[in-house]
Amino acid sequence: MRKYGLIGYPLSHSFSKKYFSEKFINDQILGCVYQNYPLKDINQLPSLIEEEPDLYGLNVTIPHKSEVLRFLDSIDNEAAEIGAVNVIKIKRSGNNIVLAGFNSDITGIKVSIEPYFNDGLKHAMVLGTGGSSRSVCYVLKSLGLLVTQVSRERREGVITYSDIKPALLAHTDLIVNTTPLGMYPANDGKPDLRYSLLSKKQILFDLVYNPELTAFLKSGLQQGCKVITGLKMLHSQAERAWEIWNDDNL
């Protein structure tokens, strides 16, 4: 039995186990199982890998996407540049174990926003500064967008929510929420924006996928915005993870 799974904390919001369990059934993939491994402390990772000899791949979610890098033997160039990993390939040969890190969020983000590039996207605002935020900023900048990053605390290259003036909001084409605000079970949470200033010219993209239609996206819809849910990204990055785990050249 080959095992795969998800590490992070908490994991009650995650659809990954359901997605892969259904994939194994629908694609008639035998001898594979997907489990959740809620790790409150990333330092538990070596013990998990030692205790699960049939574990060959892991997805990584909040809050471990950046902290996990120090446990890896190799890191894909893009993941290293971003500074965040959400896929670990576990290579076993006898007693030798090699952990290789990748970032499939890149694929999920690109697939999610590509249909909207005919809308003339130029300016993006990214809410949050965690591992997912780094992936989003990397993709958007590589596609030629100007990116403003927002957090609760001001620092170099990052503004606060109180710094978002009406003129800045009006010139923003795409707003991406990379924070966990609005995630199940705290469904009412949303970033502190002046939603009344949004209009139909703007697109809101939420990486949170449970619930599919978050309070952030609902607020955008009320103003006529186009919205992108996190489910498409989840599915795309999950398929990319499966490719990584099963590619003998990686």
C-alpha cells in the first residue's frame, strides 16, 4: 500500500483527502490511500516519515509551507525562489530517505486566472504574506502584473489595510485573498476592505475553497465583481502534485 497525505494544522477545512480518495476510485488506481496528518509543530515531520514507511508523498498546507524547507534534501528552483513548498516527494531506497520539495500552487494559480487575461489585467493586490501569498506574487509578477502586497503590519514592500486609499483600490484590477479569513468554520470572516468601493471592473480571487463562496467573494458579487473560487486551484494543484509523485525523473 502506497500512502500519500496532507500535513498542516488545523485540517478540518481541507478537501484534499476527499479529492484524492475519489480520484483513486474514479481512475481505478489501486493500492493507494490518502490520509490527513495534522501536525501542529513542523518538527514532528521527521517522526511522521519514519513511522510511516509506506508514505511516498505529502501535500503541505498552512502554516508549514515555508518552515518545511529546512527539512528537505532538495528544492525545485521555482519553489526555492518563492520560499514555499506545498508538495513533498519522498524517495525511499532501503534505509535511505530523500525529501524533495515542489510548489504546485504555481500551476493552480495560473490555471485559475488565465481565462481572465483578456480583461486587460495590469494591477493586482495580494492580501496576506504567507507561503501562498509568495506563490501568488511570483505568478502574477511573472505574467507582467504590478503587485501591491497588503498585510496587517507595515514593512518594506508591504502596506497595511489602512493604507488602501480609494484611488489605489480603483486602479486595482485583481484582488487575491491568500489569508485564511473566511475559512470553515469561521465562514463570516473576510479581509478588512472597503467593499462598497469595488465595481464590476474588478476580479476577486479567493484561495480559500471551503466554503466555495466565501464572505470575501460574496461581498465582491454584491458590487458586481467577477469572482474566482479556490476550488479550481485546489483541483489543478492536486493533479500537479500527483504528477510530481509519479514522475520518475523528478
